[in-house]
Amino acid sequence: MPILSGWMRIVLFLLVYLLLQMTIALLQPGLFLHFTCSFLLSLLLVGIFTVSIDQQKLSVLGFQSRGAASEAILGALTAISMLAIISLTMMAAHQLRYTGFHFAATSFFSSLVLMIMVALAEELVFRGYILRNLLRFMRPYVALLLSALVFAIFHAANPGASWLPMLNVFLAGCLLGIRYIFNRGLWFGICLHFCWNFLQGPVLGYAVSGLTLPSFCSAEFGNNTLLTGGEFGIEGSVITTATLILLVLLFARFTANKQVDL
């Protein structure tokens, strides 16, 4: 049996997680070291809480091998489809054009590792721990919405954040967790999260949640920040909003036909 009640576990976890993130930020390490520390501490925190506070095995987190390949492929294809729709729409609206290409191996592969760490850490924290615990005492879609809200709040301090980017991050949280509520697997969310971040930043040249990284493509954007997302990147675009709403509704309809394991 868990040591603490459901709400207390989640609140305590979030307080410790926030304290750790604030401590890392105050130390002001370089970008790669910052995300490496965040990744390692997130893994450690989720592991400690799952085993010691929840009194469960680490196998509950969602790394089961059954169906992993199909979930991972679906997640990757979802991210690629989203980026194709958004990019082509921006180009059609004359708000995006590519001016060149430049491959720097060191920065490219550093960004690759960084985005893997971000995807793994955030999916473990917000889906593997928070959503999993909410599902233990809430209806699935209520738990999904609440976990997505927490996910958005923790991105509110990013550069360029405003109501529209936060709405999109909330919708992204819904999309990232929507398959977890019936199969308890993280592979869809991890691969979607990784492909979305890596392709839009280090490959296509967009800001990733307000963070600018060296990229393979050099992109120029128009002046309509409602379409381009401005400083926050395409995650702050109304095109992304429409795309996310459509995908969330499609996946929700598909998920509704599945038996939710409570």
C-alpha cells in the first residue's frame, strides 16, 4: 500500500521536482549540463517515489516491451505528420521559407542526445508518474486533462510564453498522454515528444518551447506571430492549435473504443 494518499503523493512529488529544477536553474550550468542534471534527477526522483512512496515496482512506469515498436512508430509518425502540416501551411501563407542548410556534427548530435533526455525525463515525470497516479483515483479523461494542465504550468517560464503557447502545450500534454490512459505505455509519448522536439529544432530550425538550438536548416519567418508562434516557436502558432485539437479528438475517439485499465 502507498505510504501517502493519492493527492499527497502527487503534491509532494511536484514540490520536490520543482525544487530540484529551481536549484539547477540557480546554479546556471551550461545548456547541455543543465538538461543532463535535470534528466538524471528526474529519473532518480521518479524511481525513489515509485518504489519508496508508492510501494510499487519500477515495471509500472510504462516501459513494457509488448507493443512497444508499434507504439513508438505511431508516435514518430504523429510528430512527422504534425510538422509537415504546420510547415506546409506556414509556407503556403508566406510565413516560412528556408534559406540554406548547414550540418555541424558536434552540435547536431549533442542536440540529439539532449532531446532524447528531455523526452525521456518529461514523459517519465508527467505521464509515467503524475498521470499514472492520477489514474489510480480519477476517471481517465479527467486525469489526462489535469496532468496536461500541470505539464503546461511547468512550461510557463519558458521564453516567449503566453496564453496561446500554454494552450498548445496543454493540448500537447493531452496528445502525449492519451494512449497512456488505456495501455499504460510510455513509448508513444516518448517517441512523439522526441521526434517533435528534435525535428522542429535541430533539423527544421524552429525554436523549441522558446529555446533556440543550432539547426541543419536555416529558416526565415514572416511577421505574423499568430501563425509563426514568434519567440516561442511553432508551439505558439494557431496552426499548431488547430492541428493539436484535431489529433486529440481523433485519438480520443480511437481511445474511447479501448478498455481502460484502472
